[in-house]
Amino acid sequence: MCFTGAEWERPNAMFADGVCGWSAPGQGQQGLAGVWQQFS
């Protein structure tokens, strides 16, 4: 599927800073309860 320049303008304007915000935790995401692996 090919988009025209005009078709690209709308999503580019809506998501000018990108789609994913990796600095924030995911919805419902919890911290680790612990780790099972040790290196001695």
C-alpha cells in the first residue's frame, strides 16, 4: 500500500513526537519482585 504525501500529513501531525513513550512504565506494569539468578 502506498500513501500520498497528503495522507502522511495527518498521522505525522498527530504523532509528531512519535508513538511510544519509553520513559513511562507500561499500563499496569509492576516492578520486579526479585531475580532468581545469582553469579557467585
